[in-house]
Amino acid sequence: MKRRRFSQLAGNFLAGVALSSCAKGPKILPKQKNLEGKKLQIWWEEGFYPEEIDSLKKIITQWENKNETAIELTIIPQKDILADLENAIQSGNPPNIFYSGSGDLTVIPRLAWNSQLVDVSDVVLPLQDQYSLNALVGVNYRNRSKKKRSYYAVPLMQSAIHIHYWEDILINQVGEKRDTIPKDWKDFWDFWVQAQDKLQQNNQTDIYGLGMPMSLSLDTYNNFEQFLESYDAQILDSSGQLNINNPRTKQALSKALEAYTRFFLNGQVPPGAIDWDNTGNNVSLLSQSSLMTVNHTLSAPGSQRNDPETYYRRLSTIKWPNKPNGTSMRFVVELKQAVIFNHLDHVSQAKAFLAFLAQPENLAAYTKGAQGRYLPVMPALFDDPFWQDAKDSHISVAVEQLRNTRPAYQVFNPAYGEVAEQNVWGDVIRKIAVENLSIEQATEQAIAQIETIFSEWE
């Protein structure tokens, strides 16, 4: 089956890396043997909805019924899972299989670089024609000791950055509607500022125009990465080298910081945004403390699926405006992925389970179980009616955005994962909001911190 391409990938790196590991044919995974009662340990990030983990448990049960290896599934909250993993690695006792929704941005590129992960090419390659090119690129990492790239993770789901808002409030209390939301950059953002002014004129003083996180949450990092893309701030060049001190990049970084933080400084973002965790913007939107918010998954509308009136009519998702220079927006895509640690027993069993999970029918069930919070990594799965509902503005907009994307910088260079782990963007953005750090100071501080990270990277 010919692979359908859902993205336009830029640079020589992107043109060749996904196919570079495809020269060898797929391996046949061996039939499993009895492991004398030992269990395959899986650590999995807690889902936002019960259905997400329920669907995973059903897949696990199906696999256990066909194999002689039992699975011990440990569900860990989002706020704890990365710290728990680091502790487990330090103690020499990580799980066999690991999944975290933020792992692709933080730890996985480093673990692959340091030869701590199993090469899972024999899991990925048999399915290469079913994955989008984006998915293959997003799990193809460089290994320092082997001095080459390969597949060190199995792609499960993907997401870009979304904008959600209350349609009913916009119509009934602001006097606007979806069709009147501007599509050019400046007017688009000013629209929400003006909407707050109208709400306040009508004594609606408890709702802010924009729910933009200004905290040390990873949501701040993700959202600002999209602002950097909006201003064409090329932090890394096409070969993965740091480009942040380029005068054009530095200027774009400053403009992005100013554009992002001005809403808080001007009183259009809830004051509590400086302390939000990764659910803060969702809570602010769903409690109607914010008219709109920016989020890197469809978790906010997904939480309302059991209320069709809210999901289909009251809440809405809209495509991002054009870039400030007038060109169409390109979206930073995240690849949610599972990995296997390489210094443990049960490697063949771990591969066999991920190969089972990655079968289209199982990925379809799991992704839908997540309430569409993330999107499929196999184009054929979008043919399912779940993803084809024209009345569903959330999914239809999200799918459309996948047509013009780029991978996160961590795929180009694992050192950038440290930028996310240290949350360089969240740090300077919060300091602008709380400590009155100037845009110029914030720009210099961010550049210095990132340069330090790259200079110390091994």
C-alpha cells in the first residue's frame, strides 16, 4: 500500500532519514516462550479519560491470551512519570516498556542517543507502508555509539497545537461568530482582546479573552514552540545545528516572546496562568474563565464527548491564523511513542507486545479510547467514521492541520530535549510575567541557557 503523506517535511534531513533505515527487509519476530512466571513490566502514563486505559487493558488481555507471558501494567500520573523513570534508571531498574505523553519531547531522544533503548526497527519496518512519513521520521533517532540513526521507538499517536473557544459565548455575549474571526495574525489575536473588552462592558468580568499558560508547565513550552514557528524562528538549522544566535533567529525569538506574553501583561489572561500545571488551560477554558485557549492535544473538547450539546455546538476548535508574514501556518507535530529499555530481560517479548499494539486495529481502538485527544499515525485509520464527522470541528480542524507540519526539534538533535526538560521557554516567559524581565533580557537569558545546554551535551 502506498503511504499517504500528511505532511510537507522540510530539509535534506527530513527527505531521507525515514527511509534510511528501510533498506533492510523486516525481521520475523520469534514466537514467545514461557518465562517461568516472570512478568513483562510496562509503565504507562495515566490517561485523561478512563476509556483510554480501558482500551489499553483490553489490548493487553488479548495479547496475554495469545502468549505465555503475563504483563504487569503500572499506571503513573502525568506529573510523576518522568521523575519516576529517572529514579528507576538511576537505580538500574527501569521497566521493560515505557510510554509518556511528553517522552518524545524530553527523555526519549537522550535515551536513544545514549544507547539505553532497544532498536525496534523489526517492529516498525513491517508496518512502514501503513505509517505516515511524519510518524517514521518522528521515531528515527541518532545513536551516539553507533553513529547512525535508526528506529528507537514505536509511534502510537500524534498531535499538533489547537485553538479552542466557546462558540455560544462568542455569539450570545460578544456578538461575533466563527465566520467573523480574522485569519491574519495580528487581527486574529486582537479579536480575542476585543472580545474580552465587550464581555467586560456587559459586566462579564470573570472571563478572560485568552487562556495562555505562563507557567513552568510543558504546555507553555509547547505553545511557545508554535509561536516560534509562527515567526519563522529557526532555532536549529536543517542539519540539526544550533542556529539561535543568528541575528534573524534572535529577532524572531524576541518578537515571539513579545507576542506571547503581551496578553498576560495587558490583563487578558487569568492571573493564575503563572502557576498552571499541564491541565491549567483546560480547566480555565472548561470553567469558562477563558473564552479561548491554546493546547497541544484535543483533551479539552474530548472531555465533553458525553455531552453532545457542549461538544458539537458550544465548544469549537478553529485553525490557526496565517503567520505574521502572511504565509500559511506550519504546525509542530508531536509523536507519542513507546520504547523498550535495552539492558533488561524480555526484549523479544517486549517487541512482540509493541508489534501487537501497533497493529492498525489495535492502534485504532486505543486512539479512539483516548477520545480523539491524539490523532492516528496511520493515514488509513482516518477512514474510520470516528474521524470523518464533518460536524466535529475539533477533529476536522486537527486533521487538516496535519497537512503542513514539521517534526519537533528533538528529532533533529537530542540536545533539544534538554531545552524541553529544563523548560527554557516556560522559565523566561514566567519571569516576564512575574519578575518584569524585559523582552531583551528574556531573549538573552534563553539564548545563553540553550547555548550552555548544547555546549555541555554529550
